[in-house]
Amino acid sequence: MILKLRDLKALALAGLIAAGLCVQSGTAKAAGTEELIVAGGCFWCVESDFESVKGVKEVISGYTGGTKKDPSYRDVTKGGTGHYEAAKIIYNPSKVSREQLLHMFFRSVDPTDAGGQFCDRGDSYRTAVFVSNSAEKQLAEVEKAEAQAVLGKKIVTPILDTSTFYPAEDYHQDYYKGKKIVVTRFGPKKQSEAYKRYRQACGRDARVQQLWGSEAPFTAKY
């Protein structure tokens, strides 16, 4: 099984190289960078996790996969637009590969949960991987199958075609390291502290650790 997955992965990687990947979703990227869009529940958490990865230049929180043009956070979270809370990972492929990022992504979420992630429930908090061509899709499917084999449970994370990605409001970008004082159920806190309290209370890392154990790439940070 693993040998077959590795063979498929090699073919997918060859396809990615052949495709060039110099442009995705009709948008030119900065020289030397590529993009991966994923949905992993709270986009603050996905941004925090992947901005710590060597080779990742930036992660942008946003919305994708829905029908409403330029939705707001309120539009998305109240439901009905079809959008996911998503993150656009901009990375240097000479330092970290798409394969590595997908490997980490599946192990940084609960991909067995079809109803949201951790304490965040509803369609906008579901997991997904977004792809722009057949080679990206094949690689994502192989990584999904490998993660499912390791986990021993059905992974429900879909592989979806890329659609328009709308950056979230400025307030959400880099929230995890923000210095602005916000009012929370824990009292007034800096955004960075409020984020840590939220993440712990939501049970994200506890659940990921329970599922993935030593395979979890980010839980040691918290």
C-alpha cells in the first residue's frame, strides 16, 4: 500500500514540475513562490501554524469555495454563502515542497470531522484542500490516502477545485501575534494572548495530539 502511494506521489510530483506552476487561478505570483490554499477550521490557527514553517513566506487568512462575491466574516460565519474559512500559504518551493505542506496540513487538523473543527462548528469551519490542476489534485489525493492509512480512520476532507480567494478583513490577518487590546471572555487581552486562550479553550491541540500523536507537527508550540 505504502509503495503504491509513493509511486503515485512520484507521478504527481512529476506532473507538478511539468505543469510549471508559475501561475495559479489566473493570478501571477511573486518570483520564486507558489501557493497552496487549505481550509483547516479557524484561519488564525492555520496562519499561526504555517507561518512557523521554514520556507513559508506568508499566510493570508480568507474565504473561498462559496457563491457570494467578496463576503464578510459575518456573511461567512452565519452560513449560506458556501465559503470556507481558508488560508493561502505562499511558499518557496526550493525550501519546502507542496508535498511537505500537505503532509503537515492533514496532521494539523481533525480530518475525520465533517461538521467543523474542534469547538468551531458549521460549514465554514470544515476542512478542505483546493487545487488548480490535475497534478495538484493527484498529489493531494495521494497525501490524503497516506494520511488515512496512517490514521486508520476515514478522512472526510474533500479535494476541491480552486475558486476565487477573498482575503479576510485586516483585523484577522496575523491575529495570533497582534498587540491590539481586545475584550474577551477572559477579560481585556492583547490579541496574541487572546488567541492563545482561545486556541487552548477550543481544544484544537489536544484533539490533534490525540489523533496524530508524534505525527502532529505543531502541537508542541502550545
